[in-house]
Amino acid sequence: MAEGLKKEYSNGELTVVWKPKLCEHAGICVKTLPKVYNPREKPWIKPENASTEELRNQIDQCPSGALSYYAN
């Protein structure tokens, strides 16, 4: 995948990968973890505001596959 088609945000243990072109804007991420996902802020994903387990559980609910993660 070419750079620019994904963005990565890390909390040290886990890196959240966001692929904007896949995003359906279902809003599950924002509703589930509003302290992490805030589209009005830059950066809009702040993984340090949740536990690694909370992030994994939320990302697994993403219906479009726009959010994924890997362990650091």
C-alpha cells in the first residue's frame, strides 16, 4: 500500500492503523472511545487515551476495516 493511504498512531504497546479511503464513517469508534477518536482535533486519533485492550476491542468492531492494529 502506498504511503499516504494509511496513517498510524501508537500508544507504545499498540499501533492503530487508519485507512481513510476505507472509512464508512459509521461512527462506532467515536461513540465507543470518544477520548481516543475526535474528528474535530488533530491528530484525531489519540491511542494513549485508552488501554491497549480497549483499543483492540473497539477496532475489532470497525465495520469497514478502516481501522486495524498491530502490536509494537
